[in-house]
Amino acid sequence: MSNAEAPPISRDADADPVVSQADRQADHMAAKTVHTAFANTPTRTAGAPASTQAAGASKFHESARAQVSGAATFVDDMAEIKGTLYAAPVMSRVAHGSLLAIDSAEAEAMPGVRAVMFAQDLPGETLLASFAGDEPVFAIDTVQHVGQVIGLVIADTVMQARRAARKVNCTIEALPAVLNVRDALQAQSYVLPPVFVARGDAAQALNNATHTLHGQLEVGGQEHFYLEGQVAYVVPQEQNQWRVYSSTQHPAEAQHWVSHALGVDIHAVRVECRRMGGGFGGKETQAGHLAVWL
């Protein structure tokens, strides 16, 4: 196959003049680089097979050219189907409390609002289908942290949904909150049951040690920042099937969660992720929340 007939390195370049031009420029630069790098290498013996060695050679990422030229499509870049609705979360402003009542009348009367959803409106399971099975899709009778999603407002536009979500009145009776690691240890409030790895008698070894060091260390570790936030776009299909476009590192988990929340067979949910704008593990599980809510 000649160079003129060769397909673009990125499939995203097909039928896209911007990316095709970037392909041609990159091919030119790559040819110059290869010529410089291998100018002093021995000439291949006539009839010998061409080298397929990858080590030491620069290889283009499949979508690199489309990404740097702005032609790569992420979830937010997708053309929205006519009639697409938008959701905004109703969130807790209390760290820990009893959810006594929800009044959404004012929100429902606002322009553009199509629906308001809470835990009782879910057609399937009210708990997320995670391995621990202890996190509700929407808060049911208690809230466990500031920002916990209590429900959704669905409207014609993003701003209509957000404005209406702020008008939902949630009556929450505050309860004692655990706000740091020391309090959590004292109250034995663990995310998961503790796991201990031990060998020998550590306490006795410390008592017999010539030198011991006492002190306190705090590490403010944070999640990596990714340019593309959590996002999902859900399209209803025929016969109660669903197509979910999600920025997720675990499409199968998102599929599992959505099917449980909707009360449908798992094969009725199709999850697609063409690419992510960063993840670092933060979209392995958390991306499922967005998929379920939408």
C-alpha cells in the first residue's frame, strides 16, 4: 500500500479535513525525525524482512492528532438529540441528619420544569448496585454528607433545572457529624470494616526497642484533577432499552448500576465510552452515579 493509500493513524481523521491536514503535517515531521534518527544505521540486506521493532521508536496515540486539533469528540461535544432534557441535583446542605420532608411544589411550578424525582420514584432498586450495597441512589431517610443527592429536577435547559433545584425545600434535622479522621477513629465510624496485616508481636518489639519515635503525621492527599468532569448522556431506545454515553473507566459497572436502578435486564442497557478527558481511577465507580441519575 502506498503512502497515499494508507489510512490515517487516527480513525477520527476520516472525513475530517482539519484532522486530515494535521495527519499530513505530522507525517512530514515524523519522516524527518525517522530520517535523522536512523541516518547512521546499517542498510538492510536486500530481501531481508522489514523490522517491526517498536522499542525505541516514537508511536502516535490513535487519537492524538484529533485531540490536539480539537476534532476528538467527548460526551459534552456530542450533537444533542432534539428534545434532550437536562437534570440538576437537589443536594443536602447538612453533613448528617434525618430527612423529614421534601417540598418540591415551587420547583415544579417554575418555567421549563418537566419532572422532579426522588427515591420513591425509582422504578428499580433504591440502593446503588455497589459491592457494599449501602449507598442509596437518592437519600431516603438520612443524609450522610454535604452535597449528597436527594433528588433531581429535569427541565428544558440546564439553567432552568439548576434554578428549580435550588427551590426544592428539604427539611433536615441535623445529627452529630464526624468531620475528621480522629473523630472517626474514636467513634469507630469506618467506611469499610478495618483490615489488619500483622506479623509477630509489634507492641513487644517497640517496648524492647533501643530507640522509639513519637509524633503525628497528616497527609492531605487529594484526587487527581481531570479536565473533563463526570458526565453522562442517556438516550432512550425502543422496547425499554437504554443507551448511555459515559465518561467512565468501567462501562460494565455503569451498565450494572443503571439496570438495577431501572429494574431492567442488564442487556437492555448499553454503555459507550469513546474516550475520557482524564480519569486516574476517579471515573471507575463515581461515573456510575451520573449514569444512574440521568
